[in-house]
Amino acid sequence: MKTAITSTGNSLESLLDQRFGRCEYFVVYDSVSKILEFIPNPNKEAEEGAGPAAVQLVASRNANKIVSGEFGMKIKSLLDSLKIQMIVIKDPEKKISEIIAMLNH
């Protein structure tokens, strides 16, 4: 099972990025193989459409879940149609390593 996590940087010590479409990085974590992939978000500076473009990026990595601080209004129906679960964590101090530990339990 793959989970995409929005991140402020490209390390396990980075914090959860509260913005989905405009996050700095996506961390794709595979809970079976335990492999992590840090992907810079190419859409973070987009004028518009950053959210849907981010959904396409995450879906292309076969993620089943997305962890972020918040999701835009247009994103929920798009993720529902792709059967990708949204997990909202409203703690801006949560580290990527802590989120991965939560996913493993």
C-alpha cells in the first residue's frame, strides 16, 4: 500500500506541509517494501490547477492514501473518483518520520 505525504522538505525530519497542491515535496511511502521516494512538487508555483495536477502526480505513483494538512475544495471529488483516501493531520509540527511510524501501526 502506497501513501503520499505532503512535506516541507526531502528528509524524514521534514515537517508535514499543510498545503496539498502547493506543498514543497511529496513523500511516497510503500508500507510493504518500506521504500521512500521524495518527489519535488513541480506544481507548487502554478497559477492555477495545482491541486488537480498534484492528484495526477500522486495517482501516477499508485498511491492509495494521501496525508496532508488540508485539501482544496475541488480535490475531494477527484480523489473519491480515483478511490484515493484523504487523511487530514492538522499538526504543522508533525515530522514525516512520525507520520510513517503512525502508518506502520
